[in-house]
Amino acid sequence: MTIVATKVVASPDAAENVETKAEANEFTSVALFCAIGLLVSLAVVILDQITPVEWF
């Protein structure tokens, strides 16, 4: 009987946990996208100093 009650009580926490994981996954993908963009920008700035080429 207590096992059933524990599962019923724990189900809202499980739903919140799934939502938290989904938000963390979304944040991780946005953070990786931004980090890759910053690294590409940094590489262009560094390469422009080493080899003066018209990039744009």
C-alpha cells in the first residue's frame, strides 16, 4: 500500500524532472551554438592578423 502511495506522490516530481532535463538540453544546445560561433569569430580575427587578406 505504501509503495502505491509513494508512486502517486512521486509522479509530479518525475514530470518536473523531465521538464528540467528538457530545459537543460535546450540550454546546452544554445550554449554550444554560441560557443562555436565565438570560436569561429576568434579564428577569423586571429587569421586576419596573421595573413592580411580581404575576408569581406
